Amino acid sequence: MKKIAILASGNGSNAENIIKFFENNETVKVSMVITNNSKAFVLERAKKLNVPAIVFDNSNWKNGEIVLRFLKKNEIDFIVLAGFLRKIPESIVNAYPRRIINIHPALLPHFGGKGMYGDRVHKEVIINQEKETGITIHFVDADYDSGAIIFQAKCPVKPEDSVEVIAGKVHELEYKFYPQIIEQVVLS
Ligand code: GRF
């Protein structure tokens, strides 16, 4: 059994979608949800879905050693980021080479980097009059949004599209592709 820890800071709709995808899977299991935000709605979702959840507050993400020890103790094989807003400490990146996966709500290398998350990404897409946007699933290295790309999917952007409309299209791609790409990576 390969064990996944999902890291999320907020709403957690992707986290929920991934947990549901792997329910009853015989080779891959979402063992836990980890957050840096004790108010994150992902905690409610984890509770509802009977997945253990733990909060490591922001001080724990500076060097990451306590988190890393916890991951090791629980024999976590892969880390999946689903709207996790802290940088992953180098100690954890080094301990999980090509075993940390992130999803970014745009077509990297465009519209990525520090501070580019959530609606800010979609706003930039509108400002730049992009004709398309999408999702990028990538490995995580010690920087923001710069690890090797695993998969991308695109959707069209119309001139009249609002941030909410774009976010909806991008979420649809996320829900469709993230779980299956995670499965491919974990089993490869
Ligand atoms: C997603 O759009 C994902 O691409 C990004 O953060 C967002 C999280 O949304 N990295 P949710 O918390 O899964 O609803």
C-alpha cells in the first residue's frame, strides 16, 4: 500500500475529490490531511470523510523537521499539495525527491511563483488577455512552481470571462485530472 499525505491550507475541494477517488483503492491510500491553518475548511471535509487531520502551525514550516519526522513515523510515501500556501521546507523536499506533487491553476511557466495563487492567477490571465489557461501538475522542488512538469490541460478563456468563470473551468480540469495523475505517479 502506498500512503499519501494531502497538504492543504484552505477550502479543500481538491483534497475531498482526491480522498473520494482513492476510497476503496487497494494499492493507494490517503492516510492523512495536514494543514498549516487551524481554520481551514479542509479540516471539516477530512472529518466528514474519516481521514485523520493534523494542524502544524506556521512555525513548524520554517525548517520542517517536526513535520518530516511525523511523515516518516507514519510511513508516508507521497505528499500531494492541494491549495497548500506555505513553501515546502528543503528538508522535506530532499527527503521526498519526485514524491511531492502540486497542482497550479494556470499553464506554468506562466502565472506562477510567489504570491501567485487562487484568484490572483486568474486575474492575471484576464489582464494579459490570454486566450487559454488551464492546470499544471508538477513535482515540487525548493522553489515556488518551478519543479518538473508532469501534466498540463487547457481550457479556453473568452474575452467576457470573469475570475469566477475561469476559476470554475480550471476547477473542473483539476477535479477531472488531478486524482488520476496522482495515481499514475504513485504507481509508476
Ligand atoms: C486550486 O485551484 C489549486 O489549483 C490551487 O489551490 C486551489 C485550491 O482549491 N493550488 P481547493 O482548496 O481545492 O478548493
